[in-house]
Amino acid sequence: MKKWVKRLVIGLIIIACVFAFSAKFLLTKELLVEQAEDAINSRVQIGSFEVSLFSFPAKVTLRDVILAERDNYANRKVAYAEREPIATGALSCDVIRFDVSLWELLSRKIYVDTFEADGFHAKVSLYEDGTNSLNALFADPHEPVPDAVAEPPSFNAKRSEEFVTQLDSIRITDASFDLLIEKTGVLVSGQGCQVLIDDIEVNPNSLEVVNEAKIQLGSRVEIYDSASKTVKFGVIGLSGPAVAKLFDPSNGDLDPDVMIDLDFSEDSYLNTRVPYVEKVWDTAKKLEQFGVNLGTLPDKATFGRSRKLAGSYKRGRVDVSEDISIVVHDWEVAINEGSWIESGSEQHAFLIDVAASKKSSASVVKHVGDLAGKVSQSLGEALNANVQNEWLVDGKLTLRLRTQGSFSKPEVDMLTKLPDVEGLIEDYAKKKATDFLFKHLGRDKD
């Protein structure tokens, strides 16, 4: 090899080393915290960080990261070394990894295109209007809140154009969360959460058309009556895809509208000892006057049929696009397409079908047939027609209900038309009395 080539190679290696070590000295906790606190309305703390500069791009690893409510240290841009440490925050993470180019480090500008987090934990309060306590942490710190009551300015695609156009994927593993629904006190606790967000396509100048991300979700969720976890309402395992429109096209604010298509795990169940289920079951017990035996409620109800949660989620509201099937004994309770619930306020409107097994349904049809034979012909025909037209769906006795209002104190309306049993009994008694009179009048004539 010629001497000038060797010298060129050695020179390039030296330049690369100088760049690398210069970048390493420039990349400090202070720089990372400064840039994070300049982008979001939070106090940021980093336990330790590592930089692998001889990989291209450079790999950055952060450990023991905490995001908390913004304080004077963040507002006054106090040097990181002079700050009092914080022990906890609304968000914490064991490990965060991302890639960054050496040129970005030298220019003191960090643009993240791939973000990985492991051991992530969130403590969140869900408010009645569907917003949550994390909104304030991710608000724009440069937009002042007009008054104490107003909602903090949201993270905005149009004001953060470089960030949202650079971001390519987010991967969160082994995550957990505690979500407290403020109005009802219900606690939703998630463990083993996995979130992969990729194919992020956002054009801040054309959000009506380019504003979408694909998501893969997985989590085990436990639902309790309160933060004290006195009563467990159920355990639900969910996994599957979702598609999200990330920003409000009208103003650019972060306002996810998520279409979900999630499967329930085999071990998912709901506790039936809650006021809503008990009230629905008591309404269905009106069928007992026709020989239907619902029995007592078991402690748990499981998911049946498609074992799927499909619909949409936005600002705390869930809209159901496919029936959700729940099994109690040999009865199936289906929350039908078009049902919805506001998780922040527990207001809801459900259309529900309560369906018996085909064996139980056949027994009821026979019982009603026997009853129809004991009343007048016109009422008997009307009763049989009512059973065939109103009660049976695909060969199963089906009772349709509508519930609405507060989920803990629902208004339950029966939509299926039930015959007037007292009227039938009265008609039966009249028929018997008439037969008796005619029978004895005939004897008197003899």
C-alpha cells in the first residue's frame, strides 16, 4: 500500500476518534435533560447513561429514568448536578434505548427515530371528561396555561414538526400501569404490557390524510373496586393489533383515536358480584314465571364465542363494533355492537342479549306450549306466536335488554315483549269456570 494511502487511512481514523470522543464529552445528562424538559412539561431525572460511539448510528442507553410534575428546577433550568433528586414520578423506566448520529451529538441536537423502553411504569388518573393526568406532563412547556382550571396545552404535531416526522417506531416491553378512574374510584392495574408502535406516518401540514400509526398490544389487566384493592372485579388478558390516528387534524394536538381488535386470553374472567351484573340477572329472572330456571349467579363469568374486543377508543370512551360474549352457566350474555361506555364517568348505553342454551330453550318452548293449551284458543295462539317471533333467535330463547345511565346504578329496560302471566291465569280461571257452569247446567237440564 502506498504511503499516502496509509496516511489517509490513519488520518481518517484519528478524525473519527476525535469526533467520537468529542461527541462523548458533549453528550451529558445535562444535555439530555435540557432537551427533554424543553420539549415536554415535566421534571426529568436520569440515573445513568451509556453511549456506544463505535456503532453507527451511536447507541444511547439510559437507566432509572423518572418523569415527574414540572418544578422550579426545570422552570429555572437549574444545572443537573445542583438539583435535589426525586424518588418517584408519574412515569418511570428501568432502561431506555435510542440511536443518534455523531453529527447530531456534535450539533447538540438529538432527534430520536427509534425508541425502546423496558420496565416502564405509569401512575395515571383518568378524569371524568376522558382526559388524564399524563396530559399535563406531555404538554408544550412554552405555551402558558391561561388559568388554573384550563387544560394544559397539548403536545402538538405542528409545533413539534421535526420530532414527529423523525420518529419511526416505539417499542415498550415489560411495562405496567395503575390507572385510577377518579369519579368511580375504580383501579385498573396492568402488568406484563408490551406495546409496539411502528409505521408512524405523520405530516403536520396534512394531518387529514397522513396521520396514522400501527400498534401491537399485549397486557394482563386486573380491575379493582378501589386503590385499596378490596374487591377484584375481574382479570382480562388482551392482545392484538390497533390502528391510531394520533393528532387532531383541526389543530394538531395529540388526541389519539384508536381502532382496536383485541383477543381475550383463555384465563380472562369477570366477577359477577357487582351491582350491574346482579341487576341485569334480576331482570332476566322474570322468565322464571315461564318455567325458565336461571339459577344463582356463579362467582365468575368467562368470555365465549369470538373472545374479542373490537371497536374504538377516544378520550376515555369505548365504542363496541362487534358483540362481546360472556358465559354464565349455560347462558350467554352478549353486549351488542353499538354499545358504548365513558370510562371516565361510567355513563353507558348497552344493548344486551341474554340467551339460553338450545336444550334449555326447548324445555321452555314445551312449558309455554303446555300453558297455551290451557287458555282460550286466541290467547294460546298469540302466546305461541310471541315465543316464535319474540323469544327465539337461532333456536335459542333470547331476552333483549337495554341498560343506560350510571354503570354502578343502571336503568334496565326489557325490550323483549313478555306476555301478561296474571292475565293468562285469569283467562285460564275464567275458562275453567265457564266449562264448569256449562257442564253443570247441562246436568240440570237432564
